[in-house]
Amino acid sequence: MSSPRVARTVYRELLRHAKLMDKHAAVKALISPTEVSSNARCQDAVSALLRQKMYYLPYASAADVVRNAFRSPSSAGDLGAAFMAMRFTSEKLHVSRQYGLLNEPPFPPTRTYDLLSTSPRATSPSSSSVAITTQIRSGVFLIAHPMLFRPFEQSVVLITSHGETGTTGFVFLHSQPNIGGIAVDAACPDDSSPLFVGGNLLDFAKLPHSKEVVFFNGYAGWTPHMLEKELDMGSWIMVTAPLSFAIHPPTPNLWRHLLKQLGHEYDQFARIPPNVDFTVHVS
């Protein structure tokens, strides 16, 4: 088979893989640029899909990345990179299928024009009270990317303070104002859920209705600009949501619930199981 025919065959197969990944966005979330670090052209293609981040975030089209790579004069004729990319995507789809990530009905293919769209799909994928935000402030939630491992694996962090000295989302409690503590400002309008950081435990013990108080155990702290860098990498999905979600989670798994509320590709992220190494290395 001549080189042009081989190139067309590889292109069609790669495009088929890419379209399948666009239909099942959880597969794209599993991809890391370090998996193809041995080939510069493959790494460039993965970086384009991830938009120069460490982790994939919606919405980018794998099919468009493949098309652009084959149209690029610098990549034309590089069958070695094309074959490596085909093996990589084949292995990634295989491991995804093993964990049932290709079983659900797929979403419509993702196209890059979604990135610039002001439609509900790009800015507010659902009519729920959960929405993407880019403003770090007290009362917003951080959803860990599915590939962010311990100690934040599939976790949710509520930001309680953000300023020049850094950012915190630490041990907090929901209480009545008469036991003290610092109020956490709600990120959502009209959210009156009372949430306080700190407080006097001795005063709490004297409350007649102590069952109304909920304690949360956990601390996260970032030095100045550290959280911004992690957000730029794609480590976190930052959303506004009612503070009541922290006090009384709608479901036992708040991480999964928030992703499902965002809908579309985020919904598929919620199906990725924890404690699984999805790494694929080809050479």
C-alpha cells in the first residue's frame, strides 16, 4: 500500500476514534500529555485538545484536533506519529470500555465553536442552581477533576476565604450565629443558608437544638496565586451552588451530584470511577 493510501487509512481510523471520544467525553477526561511524551507531534495534538492545560475540561473537539493535525504542513507525511496516535487512542478507548464509560447513550459531537458560544450549553448547561464561575470568592465550590488524585480525589471543597494571603477551605461548621464564628458569604443570590467557620464549642454544647448543627471535617489551604495556577491547569471545576449543599447534600456523593447538575460533558465526568489508573503508554 502506497504512503498516501496508508495516510488516508490511518486518518480515517483516527477520526473514527476521535468522534467516539467526542460522543463519550469521559474518555477525553482520562487523557494526559505525559502519556505521549515520547512523540512531540502526538504531544502537541494532546495539548491542543487540553488547550494547554494538564487536564481536559469541556468543551473541545477531538475530531477537530485530528483534522487540524493532518492539515498542518509540519505534520503531513509523519506516519510514525499517526500510527502512535492511533495506538494510543485505541488503547484509551479499550480501557474506557472496560470500565463502562462507552455504555451510556452518547451526547452530540462536540465542536470547537462551543468554546466561543454564549448559548446555554457553553455558559449555563442546565437550569439548575449550579453554574460554572471564574471568580474565586468565599462561598464557591471547587469540584476536583476526575483525574486529580489523593488527597483531593473526587472531592468538593467549599472556599471560605480568599485574599492577598491566600485561599482556604478548611474545617467549617454550620451553626446558629449565637455560638460565634465567621460567616461564609454565599456565592448564589438569595442564598440564606447560615454557614460559619469556627465558633465556641462550649457555647454549642449549651444549645437546646444541637441536632440543627452540622460539623464538617477537612482543610484545604493555598498560598497566594496557588489556586489560580491549579485552576489554569484544569485541576478544579469552580461552581456556584447553594450553601445548603454543604450542610445537607442532595445525594450521598456531592462530587457526582454537582457534575451531573452541570450536565453535558460534565455529566459524563461523573461516571469515572475512583481509584483507577487509566494511564496508557505507547511508543
